[in-house]
Amino acid sequence: MSAEFSEKSKVSLDIKAVVGAVAGIISIASVWFTLTAEIAQLQLDIVRMQDAVELNEEFRIKWPRGEMGALPDDAKQDLKIMYLQEDVDQLKYVVKALEIDNAKK
């Protein structure tokens, strides 16, 4: 069986086949665009996560060293500790004086 094709060749397809072919092409194209969009979003998410990891690593290293400043609560806490230390020193002095007085009696 030999087939000859020319400009005058005719192809007969029913409408159902043409609609099916168009629907198949449209569905393949939509899957393609959906997948490329998801891949682009995942690549963007990876870049954001890498930035977050780098910032976390910088914070983890610099925060304990005090290179990133201190929180206001830390300053308040340090001030309270300083006042408590002064109170403890005064109480130690009073206790020592009382021990000396009791030893004399």
C-alpha cells in the first residue's frame, strides 16, 4: 500500500477526534505550565531558606559574643543584678559586724 501526499491530499477526521486532540494538547500544556511554576516556586523557597539558615548561623555565633547588641530586658536584668550584689555586700558587712559583737559578749 503506497501513500502519496500532495497539496491536494485530503484528511478526514471527525469533530470528536479533533476536539479530543485539542483537549489533550491543552491539558498537556496546562500540566507543563503548572509544573514549571511549581519548580520556580520551590527554587525561590530554597533561596529563602538558605538566606534564613545563613542569618540563623550568624545570629547563633554573634549573639553569645555580644556582637549583635543586647535586649532592653538584658540591661534591666543586669541592673537588678548589680543592685542585688550591692545589697548582698551590705548584708555580709552587717552579718560580720553582728558576729564580732556576739563574739565579744
